[in-house]
Amino acid sequence: MKKFGDIFQSADWKTEKHVPLIECRASVKSGELFDIKVTIGKEVAHPNTTDHHIRWIQVFFQPREGKFTYHLANCEFTAHGEAVEGADKGPAYTHHSATITAKLNQPGTVYALSLCNIHGLWENSTEIKVE
């Protein structure tokens, strides 16, 4: 039986449309608010249709010296063009991009996870220094 972490896929976000791209400063001041933007399909567009879409993005923080991981955000995308008239005929679509604001008091790693309804779970990470 696979462990949960074994089912996450990863690749270069520049060539794979499912990988979460994390955009944030590489270094922040302790206790200072800063933005973390996570986008799916920045270089290679990901579809956003009733049949093929990103369902959610989650953001976590793992302190470099810490044992536990902290869940920073859960961003759900719930409108993909569904309508009574049929698939992709709806009036609303949520785009698979999210910006959260956080503050850190320790250096560590920000992880972004995403779920494509067809192609499964994807992950990416970036290190953040804290001054």
C-alpha cells in the first residue's frame, strides 16, 4: 500500500500544466506580512471546464527546525462552467490561482498542493529565509 505522500506528482512548472507555481519573496523579516501566490498552469495553461479543472490548492509551512507542518490555506474552486443548460454553459468560472497573506517567525519551506479532477494530486515547494 502506498503512503499518502507517494501519490503526489511533481515536475517543472514551466513544462507541466498541473504543478503549483509558488510566487513569494525568498526572504522575509520575522513577523512581517507578505503574500504567497499559487498559480496552476502559468506557462502551460490548464483547462478550466466542467470536465477538466483544478478542484483546490492547499498551502502549508514546515519550519526548518520544527517537527510539525502548519496548514496556511485551503482554496477551493467550485465554479467550472456548470449550468442547467449543460457543461461549460454556466455564467461563472473560478480561476485556479490564489494569493494568501502570511507572516513567519522562522525559516522553512512553503508547500503548495493541488488537485486536478482528472490527473490527481500535484506538489511543489520553495524555501523561505527569515531575517
